[in-house]
Amino acid sequence: MTQTPYRAAIVGTGAIAAAHAQALRAHPNRATLTAVVDLDADRAGAFAAAWQAPTVAPSLTELLASHDVDLVHLCTPPSTHAPLAIECLRAGANVLVEKPPTLSLSELDDIARVSEETGRHVATVFQHRFGAGAVRLRGLAVAGHLGRSLLATCDTLWFRDDAYFAAPWRGRWETEGGGPTMGHGIHQFDLLLSVLGPWQQVTAVAGRQARHQVHTEDVSMALVTFADGTLASVVNSVVSPRQVSALRFDFERATVELSHLYGYTDDHWSITPAPGCGDVKGRWYADWSATESGHAGQLTAVLDALDAGTAPPVTLADTRRTMEFVAALYRSAFTGAPVRSGDIGPDDPFFRRMNGVDAPWEGVRAA
Amino acid sequence: MTQTPYRAAIVGTGAIAAAHAQALRAHPNRATLTAVVDLDADRAGAFAAAWQAPTVAPSLTELLASHDVDLVHLCTPPSTHAPLAIECLRAGANVLVEKPPTLSLSELDDIARVSEETGRHVATVFQHRFGAGAVRLRGLAVAGHLGRSLLATCDTLWFRDDAYFAAPWRGRWETEGGGPTMGHGIHQFDLLLSVLGPWQQVTAVAGRQARHQVHTEDVSMALVTFADGTLASVVNSVVSPRQVSALRFDFERATVELSHLYGYTDDHWSITPAPGCGDVKGRWYADWSATESGHAGQLTAVLDALDAGTAPPVTLADTRRTMEFVAALYRSAFTGAPVRSGDIGPDDPFFRRMNGVDAPWEGVRAA
Amino acid sequence: MTQTPYRAAIVGTGAIAAAHAQALRAHPNRATLTAVVDLDADRAGAFAAAWQAPTVAPSLTELLASHDVDLVHLCTPPSTHAPLAIECLRAGANVLVEKPPTLSLSELDDIARVSEETGRHVATVFQHRFGAGAVRLRGLAVAGHLGRSLLATCDTLWFRDDAYFAAPWRGRWETEGGGPTMGHGIHQFDLLLSVLGPWQQVTAVAGRQARHQVHTEDVSMALVTFADGTLASVVNSVVSPRQVSALRFDFERATVELSHLYGYTDDHWSITPAPGCGDVKGRWYADWSATESGHAGQLTAVLDALDAGTAPPVTLADTRRTMEFVAALYRSAFTGAPVRSGDIGPDDPFFRRMNGVDAPWEGVRAA
Amino acid sequence: MTQTPYRAAIVGTGAIAAAHAQALRAHPNRATLTAVVDLDADRAGAFAAAWQAPTVAPSLTELLASHDVDLVHLCTPPSTHAPLAIECLRAGANVLVEKPPTLSLSELDDIARVSEETGRHVATVFQHRFGAGAVRLRGLAVAGHLGRSLLATCDTLWFRDDAYFAAPWRGRWETEGGGPTMGHGIHQFDLLLSVLGPWQQVTAVAGRQARHQVHTEDVSMALVTFADGTLASVVNSVVSPRQVSALRFDFERATVELSHLYGYTDDHWSITPAPGCGDVKGRWYADWSATESGHAGQLTAVLDALDAGTAPPVTLADTRRTMEFVAALYRSAFTGAPVRSGDIGPDDPFFRRMNGVDAPWEGVRAA
């Protein structure tokens, strides 16, 4: 049976939208960018022209009222994700939403309820799960070639200067939902979680170390116990002069490492066998690829799932595990006690917002 | 005034003793190896011959009874350090003791009391404090050239196989005092403490991840808050296939990194300026050195202190800060709660032994 | 006295033109882009709009007839450089010409004659001479801090696939003047020459190793003797899967290395002291810079020279040394004998074209 | 049939002898060190004791007169290799001789004649041919997986200070046979030749750049054309502050690189695929090994050949190709003209000594 290309719309034409348009263009026979939505009509028009989208609409509501759309790419600010996603679901469209998918577990559970009611899906963009190295790592781990997982480290050490935070929506709980935990490190520890599976307990600290004009943390650190027994250290920072995104997995039979900044190819991964385990080198390099991790890779997996009628990745269930990790990290950092998976129920202040209780640092200077 | 060389004795002629003899030989006009002590007479004799020490004694007691010694290098197993050090002090000799200096805070405080009574000193070998890079880093930090310290990571990711742990004293609380926290990572986080100063709080986890024949942990992880506000992550492991000793300091004005294994030269350090702070490069490289960190470097500082009549480094006060950190890490890991500096008093089970309470893992297999 | 900004025109709006416009924008008070010339009116208009140039002209002749221009940036194909440069000089304008400045020594000498007649200058773009690292290296070498220069290597190992050479003007002597020697490696060995000074003798080989549709070489190698005694190896390639631009200078007191691809910052340089010469580290890093080598850096030097009324770099005299090196490399490769500086006079076939005699490889396949 | 271990003797117990003894010990069931010969009886005795060799002889002649030996390891100075090897052959023993095997092609051909007469073999130690990476590289190249070989570079950039050359036999044609070409770079370009096969033409330069007390060159450079069309650059130096032994092979389908100093494991090799040739990664890592290149690896191949009754590697024929390359490099450097394989016949001054004619540098200072 011939597959009609899915009709895709991009909502919000800021910087990240181009990555989505590019990803769609990489699958010309499977999906077509048919519409663009932005409150700013000039920006919407320019984007539509650049990417040859036939339709421009001033709002998602007007688009959905007049056009059939199979997949909506939500590239708007985080605080709008939940209501827009729900609107899409009710209109019969599936959603691919940029990270962070929502500002809270509460909002995420709202989306999940509507998804269940409507039978439509919401997937979150965590594109680093889909690079060749990440796929290979999970494959080798599941097949047992690496032995048991023992420990891991996950460092997001980035640098954002004062100019970056001069934008008024930056560094505020109500617009960004959090600091480098929610906005930067999430890419890396979501990948960590995709490899190591369910986490059991988080102990964390957080601080506003250098950027005193921001309300959120600018550094956080967590120790994590996973259900499979792995111990992991997670560090998130936007005050680190030498920038790197680095993950390390110490398995019984090999150390696997990824060191990149904002996207990786197989060249950014390395594997070091334990004594007597040289075979893992051959397994690792057997399907070497030069492709960079990115939105196109995830879109392939999303389209495959739509074809198969299953929930496209990263599914709401998987997304919830990562978002619950974020909430747990904040709660542990703000309360000083470990948090176990499942601890944060609907009545928990960290269920409704990531800074469930006030941050443990002094009042913020007037902007 | 002409300086008579200090008379030095080495007690215990196992593997590490050669590093001490080599260090003494590097200062021929300031110190002389005059005696060697070992229960194993053959080994003592061979060592004395190799390093041209005129006297061999079967025990420290017999040596001290018959010879004047200015400085005793204690290279015996950790469990003997406290009684031997006290014996030296009472005999009027100063002591340079290998790490870990004692098995507990209790023993360390015993030594400190006798040191105060006798006016003689005990210094602990933490040679990595004395390499050119570490000295430079502390100097630049104190002078303010690096700005405030924001965050740090300290990873001791080593690999010890089953054969290593086949020795019966390995991996047991009563003989080694602990696992990679006490025996391996201590080198690195002692260096961390020497740069960042007093620590305030430790939250930790520990596990026996892979070496099930050992009683102690084989992995530990800690989050540390320092008095100067720095947040740090510390990881200690003996189950990591790719081995590295890595420290990273993110200051406001630069990232300073050290990556080596068992000893470093300036080539193992790097510095990355924050935007606009290129001057730190010039400051860092102004006194570049090709010398490797090691016992000879620390011995220079010890002899300088003896000459000046002051407590040689690493002093008992500084040593206590590191040993209290070890005890706090274990207590936090075993009890699940943060530990603040000063929390572990004489009545605390972690004061008398590092595994104050039973380790949180299952019974150890018979050897 | 207030300096009126120099009026600059860009002729040829292909890919490299943007680097010139960007460089001009970096000096807003010293130079202004006042005109753009391109045979393709649409492309010229778009470029002028993008860079806010008030005037667009269909030809250099028409521009010079109607507007005063102080500095013409020649970004047209190499075969047009000589006639256009001479036209500028005769109209009273100075010229900054992209590399290769001409197709032959003959053309370059023609330009030099007109420059002398008119008192106007032609400078060639060799931007890598002007990065912070190159400036520092020449400074330390001249000051004697590195000792004598002993040997050097200069590798341009790039990769250009069949698609690259599908453009009809690529890989042909009459349009590009040569292969990777003339078009790619020239950047690197010009930097080499700027450090080591006059060359004395060249022995070379060249081959068409992999790209059989091109007429020129795709690999060349040369051994060079410099007047200061240095021996150097130069390799130029467009068939090398791992791409790198690498220079290495072995002085008595240090090895200085540069490893980059198409542009460098100080992070791409390293220095390794000879035993006992650790001081060079401090000298090297004393003025560390994060600026990337590029057109803006050279433009600074060009504007300084125009202000001072001197010949702007890279002067015709310096350019001739590099172009004579190219001709000598080809002559040695094609004739099998060493070529000394000065050997290639006006009657030499390699004076009029770089492939003075037929290349020593078989007939080229029809395009 | 049970194999009796071969009876091996080591002649000359200087520094390199231990590598041979260690290699023999790695094959306890295939070869036994039965005798040690050295003019210095004390040194011979100590070496025999250390490596448990039952027999010590003051000269090879006396040893051969009284004992049966299957394999003689010649570790004496280069000027003695030819007469000692011939003595062994006539006594019925096979020989494994350290590099350089002789001081001249003439001596090598003398050995070859006696080998043919006696049916006994002489193999030269070029241990880097036998590391896992070199074996794999030749295998992949021969199987065609890398495509055609296009260009190569081979850099031996080492550093030897004045103290090294203070030994009176260093740096003299009559005792060492040459400088870094004959004594240091030979390891690397022999490996190059083992991969690329027969060479056709060499053009070279050489100089005494820094060590004015030596008679030989301290730097040499060559351009080489191989029979398969590869162009290669070879650089040999003992005046390079940052030391490295680096080979690079640019094939059509991949770049293969080796960067080490005095011995390599698979970690010192890397492979970079050309676009579309990612499969070579898997082929390269399929049989990854942690073993270091060294004498033990070559000895395995030698013993295999003795078992099979064939000439053990590196055979006299292969050795001659490398030695002829050395002679050609010197002749080209000293005469200024290219040298082709086969050019150096028995009447050529470079046939009888590597400095066939006087070196092109000024008279040597008195020692």
C-alpha cells in the first residue's frame, strides 16, 4: 500500500523550528511541511517561504479549524506546550513537542489523560536518544555484551554569559521551568535514562553560583541509584568555562564514553575494553556511522511508529520518567533529603511546579 | 650555620618504600637514609643494600632504643600506623606516614594528642598536593586571578581485578580501613580539599558493584558543599575499565583541569579561560615545569618545615580534614542522610571505624 | 586628525566575498563597503542588500569610471586577477586580491610593474599569517627565544570528492592555475615561508593519484632548504580522508605546532619545550588570544599600512616568494631536478604557467 | 611429533639483550635461552643469572665450538654483525640480528651468500612489523578493503641530547653506520615498506642541524615513489623536542594512522573512513588486541618459520629492500639527484658504506 506523506505543521518559528523543517525535508516521501503557525506574521511568512510551506496561520486554533494536520511540531515557549498539545490531540493531530515538554508533572499528566481519551500521541524531542552511538550502546547493553552496568557519570558543563540571561524569560521558573537541570542537562540525563532504565532514588544539591540575576539554579548535581543497581553522578551547569557534554558508562566489560557539545557523531564516542574483553571493540565498530545525532534521526523513529500505529518515541511514559527525575532532583536539592521514584504525588508541591518550594538562595536582585 | 643532614629511617620495605628512598636520595645534603626496619630480615637487608642504608633493625622499638632518628617514614600496613607513629613521637622522632594515616578519626586524634605532648610532628603523605600544577593552582586561586570557585568534579576511576583482591588483607575494613574512598580516591579528593579549603557538608552513596569477594565498597560517590560556596562531585571507583584520575575546577574566570593516572606533570594540566579572561593562560604558564608530582616534592616541603621548626605538611590538622571527609562520606552513604563537618564526635560509630555501622550490602561470600 | 573611512569595493560576490564584507564590518570606523561589482546583477544586488553597500555596478570599469574607491577587494576567479588588479592600479585604487593572486609569475611581475608606476599597492590575502599564534611565533623566533630553526613539516591533507571537481573550472591549469599546491596547500606553506624566511632550494614530486578527471596534480610533496638552514617537508593533498592542516616547527628550544583545518585560534597551537627550556611556555602563553585567524585580522594590518603610506601585507615582494615557491615545486616535480630560488627566469616555461611543461601523467579523460 | 625447544644464545648483553631474553621467556615450550656470550665476563654472568641461562661463554667462537645452538640472537654493536652472523651460519646456527643488520649493502650481500651456501637463515629484528595493527593493516590492504594506496607520511621525530652523543661510538659512520636514518627512523620506514611494498625512487636531503659533535646527519628527509604508485614523505630526526613516531597512510577508502614513540598497541592506531566507507571501521576493530608491539611478537613469527623450515622474517631479501632504501636516501642526499631501486651496484661508493662520499657538511670538530 502506498503511504501518503503525513501532513506536518510547525508551530512557533524561533531558532529551533529550522531543525524540525530540516528533519522533515530529510523524509520527503514520508512527511510534508504543509503549514506554519506563528503569532508574528512576518516571521511566519518568511519561515514558510524559506521552507516552502503552502499555508501560514496566525494561530494553532485557526489552522486546526481549516486544515487537516497529522503531526504538529510544537516549537513555542515551554509554558505554552501543555495547552497547545491538548488542543492538537482534541483536533485529532499527533504532537512532537520540544523539550522541556511541560513545566511540571501536573501538566504532563494532563496531556497524558487527553492522549488516552483521544487515542492520539504526544512525543517529546530528545534527539540524542536516536544517534547511532546511543542506539548501538543500548543494543549492546541489552544483548549482554557489555556485562552488568556498574557506574555512570553524566556531565553537562556549559557556559551562558550575562547577555544570554538578559532576555527577560531566561532563568525564571515561570517561563523556563528551571535552570540547567530543566533546560540544558536534560538532554544528557535523558540519554542516560534511556540507557540505564528506571531510576530508584535521587539525592541532589543545587546552587545559584554565579548568575545572580537569574531566579533558577545555575548548577545542580545529583547522585542516582538505578533499578539495575548502577550508581550515577549527574552534574548540570551553565557556568563552566570549558564546555562539554560528557557521559561515561562503566560496565563490567567496557567503559563507553561520549564527549561532545550540542550534537554527536560516532567520532564522539569511544569504548575501552576491560582486560580480556577486546571483543567489545569489534562489536562497537561493526556498524560505524558518520551521521550526526539530531532531529532527523528522531523523526525517522516517530514516522515509523505512526506507520505502525504505535506511540511514537519519546513516549509520554518515557518522558514522564525523565520529568519525574527533574522534579525529584529539585525536591531533593531544596529539601535536603533523598527522593525515590513515586514519591512525588499530586499533592506534592513539586508536582505542580519544579520549584515546589522556594529555592534555598537569597532573594533575586531586581532585573 | 651548616645544616647536618636529618637522619631518616624507613619502616616497612614494601613497594612504596622505594619512593621514599628515592625522595631522600633527591636531597643528599638535607637528609640521609640511616636505617631500615622490616619484620622480614631478608627483605630489610636487600632494601638496605640497594639504598645503602648502614643500619638494619628487626623492629622500630629496637631501632629507636639504639639509634637517634630525626624522621621516620612509616610504610607499613595502615593498621600499624597509629601505634608506630606514637612510639616514634615518644622517642623524639618526627614521622612521615603513608596514606591512609590511620584507620579512623579516633586513631588520628590519639596521634594528635601525643604530638602535642611531645612537640614532635606527624605528616601524612599526600604527594599530589606538591606537584607544580597544584601549587600554581592554589597560588592563582588565592591571589584572585581565577575569580570565585563555582563547581568542581573529582573522579578516581581505577580498575582493580580479582587477582588484586586475592591478597587476604585487601578489601577488608579491619586491614585497609575502606575501599576506593579510603585507599585510592583519597589522593585526588585530598588534592581537591587542598585547593577548595574547608568542606561543610557531604551527601554520599556507596556500593559493592562488582567485586563481591571484598567487604568494602568498590564504588562511592559524594556531593560536597564547601565553605566558600563551591559545589563538588566526587566519584571513587576500582571497577572502571578506562582508568583515569581527573579533577576539574570551574572558576568564574577559567576551567582548570588535571587528567592523569598515578602521577602528573604540568603536561597533565590544562586551563581554559572564560570569555574575556585570556590573561589566565599567561599566568598559568609563566612558571611551567616538567617535574612529576611525587614523594620528592613533598619531602622538600617537609624538610623546609623541619628546618623552620614548624609542623611539616600535610599537617595533622589538614590530614584530619581529609579523614573527617572520608568518615562523613561513609556515614552519609550508610545512613542516607547528609553529614556536616563536625557532626562526627567521639561517640559516633564512624569515629572509631570507617564502617561505623554495617555496610548496606549483603553478607560477604566466604573467601 | 580624523581618519575618513576608506571606501572599499568588493568585486565578485561568490562564497569568499562574505569573508571580506565581514572583515570590513569589523572595522566600521576605518573602512566602509561602498560598492559591489558582479557580472550577475541579481547576485550583486542581493549581496549589496545583505551587506548594505549603497552602490552596485555591472563591471569594475563602470565602477571606477563613476566612483572613487580606495581599496578594491578582488574575489573573482584567479584568471581575472591580473587584468582587474592592473585596471584598479591605473585608476588609483589599491587592491586586496584573493589567493592565488595570479596564474603565473609572469602575471605577478606585470602587476608589480604597474604598481611601481602608479604608486598604488596590491596585497594578497594570506590570512593565516595574521592569526595571533603566527604573529607570536614569528616574534619569539626573531627575538631568539626559540633558538635556531632546525626542521619543519607542513601538511595540507584535505579531501575533495568527485562532486567538488564536477564544476568545469575545477582542476584545470587554465582556470585554477594548479591543484592542491596552488589552491589549497598555498595557505599553509605561505605561513611556513612567513616564519622561516627565504627559501633556497626545492625538490618535489607530484602525482594525479585518485581524481582522474582532473588535469592538475591531486598530491604534491616537496623538500625545502631555507636560507637559515632549516630543512622542511611540505605535503599537499586533496585525497586524504582524515583532513588536517598541520605545521610543525622544530627549533632548538621548542617544538611549535599548529593543527587545524580552515582557520585557527590559539587553541590550535601547542608548544613543547626542549629539556631545560621550560621558559618558552610562559613566553608563548603570555598574550594568549581567543580570536580566530581570518580576513579581519589581515585587514587590520592592511589598513594600518594604508594609514602609514606603506605597502600593505602580504606585499607583492612577499607574494612573489610564495608564488616562486609554487613554480619551483611544479618545475622540480615535472623535471625531476632540484630548483633553486632565482632559477626561473622570464624564458622559463614555468614562468608563464605553472605547468610549464606537460604534466608527467597520462592524457586526461574527456570532461 | 613433539617439538624440542630450540636452543637459543644471546651474544652481547647490553640494553637490548633483555628484550630478547624476555621474548624467549614468552615462548617457554618453543625456545630456551641456553647460553650467553659477552666479552665482559661480569656482565655476561649477571645476565645469565638474571635470565637463568646455564652456559656463559667469553666468545661466540668458543660457544659454537662446544655447544649446539639453533638460534643466535646478535645484540652486539652493528660493526660486528656481519662477521658474527657469518660465523654462526658456518657453524649451522640460524641468526636473529638487531638492526641495523650490517653497516652496508656489501656486508649484507656477504651474509646472503653464506646463507645460501649453508642453508641457514639470518633474520633482522624489525619488531614493529609484527604488532597487531601492522599485521591488520597489511591484511586489509591486501584484501582490497582500503582501496588503492595514494600517499603516506612517515615521521621519526626524536630527541637525543648532547649527553647521548657523548659516548664515543655514537654519531660516527664507522661504528653506527649513520645517524637517525640508519639508527632511529629505520624502525618506522621499514614498517612503511612492509605495508607499501617495493619502492622505486628516492629523493632526499640530510643535514647536521644541531649536534655539531656528531659526524653523521641528525636530520634527513626523503620523498619516495613506490611501485604501486604511492607517494610518501619520510622524515628522520634526533633534534625534535616533541618526540613522536608517526605513520599515516592515505588510502582511497580510509586514512590509517599510527602515533607512538618506541612501541605501540592497538590504542596507538586510528582509522578514519572516507565518505561512504564506514565499513572499514568494523573491519579494523574486528580483532582488536591490547598486546604491545615488540620482540616477542617477531619471535613468534621466527619460530613459526623455523618450524616450517622456511626463512624467518624479516628475511634477508626484505631486509635488503630496507637497507637499499637507506643507501639510496644517503646517496640522493649527498649527490642531489634521485636514486632508483637497483641503481646502487657493487662499484657504487654507497654500496660499501652509507656515507659513500663525504657528507656535504663541514669538517667535524675534534671530539
